[in-house]
Amino acid sequence: MNKLLLLILLCFGLNASVVAAELRVGDDLPAITLKNQHDNLITVAADVQTLLFVVEKPAGEVLSGYLKKHPDDFLISKKAYFMADISGMPSMVIQMFALPTMRKRPWSALLGYSASELAFMPHQKDHVTVVKLKAGKVDEILFINNEAALAANF
């Protein structure tokens, strides 16, 4: 952690452990439990092989477009999870548009309603983050912005 951030945390009486560090290759996957689009709590299984993460709409469209071309149980068969940080959306947009659209999808989407819930996930603007795991450890992190590259790397 850089010294300036640590100093700021100390000045405000905060514990440095509350700041989530982004996952890096070699890191253990933290325990993840989030609500999905149907308001069910889902815990990421210990044998997970891939996490697919989106924040912005363009990345969500790439991932959804890719998943629509596969069977309904595709993510389950690949031991993969779709995760989306929707904290930047106004709550009215979430309730009136995003959730009703997501509820029509056959796959489960784990949702971060506050940025802190998924702060550990690496991210590049308008890219799908693909985190590949082996035995609970991060093996590879990719940033993909089109369906062809997603197909080649998932």
C-alpha cells in the first residue's frame, strides 16, 4: 500500500484492512457472496474456474451477447460466475430497467450494489474482466472488449 494512502487512513482513524486490494495473479480468491438479479444470495463455489466481471454497459453487452449464443447452463458447466458492479446506476434505473432485463436472462448475475462489494475485482473501462482460477488462486487476469476474444479466452 502506498505511504500516502496509509497516512490518510491513519489520520482519519481508519484501519488499512478496510481498503480492498485488487486481485492479482497468485492471490487467493476471497469469499464472495452477493445477491443475484432474483434477489437470491449466491456464494461463489470453492471450485470456481472463472469469474466474468463487468462495470460499464458496453462490457455487459459484449458478455451478454456472448452468453446468449450458448446453452442456458453454460456458466454452470464452465464453473463460472457473471458478476456486475451496478453501483454507478441510479436506483430508479436499476429497479425499472436493469433488473427486469436481467431477470429475463437464463444465467445468474451476481450484483454489486455498492462499489465496495466488488472493489477487489480488477477492471479496465469498457472491458470484461476474466479472472481464471486454479485451486482457489488467481491464475490469469484478462481484459476483453469483444466477443471473439472472449470466445478465444473462455
